[in-house]
Amino acid sequence: MFGGIAPRYDLANHVLSLGMDFGWRRRLVRAVVAAKPRVVADLATGSGDVAFALKKHLGPTVEVRGYDFCREMLVVAEGKKAALARDVSFAFGDCMDLPLADESADVLTIAFGLRNLPDRARGLREMRRVLRPGGRLLVLEFSQPARWFGPVYFFYIRHMMPVIAGALTGKPEAYRYLNASIAAFPGREALAGEIRAAGFAEVRHTGLAAGTVAIHEARK
């Protein structure tokens, strides 16, 4: 499904979020910079937007890697890497079985990918495995909207998003899946509980865009 929308994935993201995705990434990157890491891995990296933003702000001394299990997305990321001339390494990597050694990363980021894992508990435990003691996990993901905004939001993602995205990508069925996965995803407190259950500490979250998106941060 993601392979089919890879060539126009970025455009669809920008349009469907009304451009707010740029600001969401900036918030995520600021949190990573504050952690002062040496090695950062961006999981479910897709077309690499988060990884490239991280590299830009972290500088040449910090190693930034991007992992995804959709090879078509990695092709797009590699093409952007050449155009941007940013030293980010991309590789195939499944969040359920990461190709990383134990305690080998200072920070892990995952943007709009945790929702797609077939087993979130297993994926979160795998993320904890590869983090060094004291390392940070940062999750940027859809969440449940504020009650007052819910009717408008769910009308948009159920009825308007597939039409707009279908026109942009030619794959409206991918965005029907997006709608269903967002509606079924836990709210901020429930997801924080899942992260704690995987063994993380100091779990906190920040709601964005009337609660429709959130950043969760946790420490190993």
C-alpha cells in the first residue's frame, strides 16, 4: 500500500495536513536536539523527511539513520538524499525486528508509523532494546481530537481525505485505511500507558492541532 503512494506521499502529506506537518516535524526535531544525542535512528522513516530535518539541525558530528520496511519509500528517500546532499544513511528495517544491536542508539524517532505496527507492544519493546540506558524515544503520531473538534475532524478524514488523497495519489484506498487506523488508535493517555508497559519511564505527551496529533516522549 505504501509502495503504491510513495512517489506522491510527501505532496499528499502537505496538502492533507494543510501544511501543519512542517511545524509538527519542527517540534519533534527540537526535542531531539535538546537530548544531545550522538546516534539517532528514525524508524518508519518513509521518504526521509524527519531524518533529513534531524540531520540539518543536529549537524555533521551526529549520526542519523533512517529505517523502513517499504523499499519503494526508501528509493524516494535516497533520491531526496542526493538532491539535499545530507549525510543520512537509509536501510531496510522492520520495527518488529530492528537491524540494530542492543543499546546502540541514543534517540529513536518514529513519525506516523507506530499506528501501522501489527503488534505495538512488541514494537515498543524492540525500540527499548536498541536504546542505550537513558536514551529517548520520541513518537509523533495521530491521536484522538478534543471533544469539541471531533465531529469536524472525523467528517474530514472519513469523507474528504480519501477524495483529496485519491486525486493526488490515485490510491484512495490507502487513505481509507488511514482514516480507519486513526479512528482506532488510542488517545494520549492510553498510548502513554502502552509505552510505560513496554518498560519506559518519564513518559509525557503534548497534544497538537486540537489533539489530533501528539508527541510522546519517554526514557529508557
